[in-house]
Amino acid sequence: MSLPQSKVTAQGQISVPAEIRRKLGISPGSVLEWEEDGERVVVRKAGRYSSEEIHNAVFAKRPKARKLEELKQAIGQHLKAKHARD
């Protein structure tokens, strides 16, 4: 199975393969984010976040590393508080 590919034009533009557009729900006007990761480039639809980004947002006031269980608990608490009925 070959990977979807794009060719860069002289103006630096690319086309996102149809298969990828369908899977990610990318349509005209969608915003894509580009991130360098060593020799790789990660492209994602804006609004989708990595687990590291979520961890940093949840534990922004606590700089030390947290365990996965603590992350799950913090997310659960956040969702309960956000969706609590008054």
C-alpha cells in the first residue's frame, strides 16, 4: 500500500490528497497546522491536539511530569465541572 503524496508547486502550494481530506474532514477554508519534529513535518487539522499539548493545558500550573492516571482523572474532573447542571 503506497502512502498518499503531494507535489509542491513553484509557489510552495500543495494539494491535500482526497483520501486524507475525507478522513480528517478537511474542506475549503479549513486551517491546517504545521509542526517540525526533527526531520519530519506533522500536518494536522487545526483544533486537534496531541496528548502532550492536552497534558500541558491541564497541568499548566504544575510543571512536573504527571502520570497517565492523573491526566485521565484531571480530564474527568474538568468534564464533570464543565457539564455540571446548576
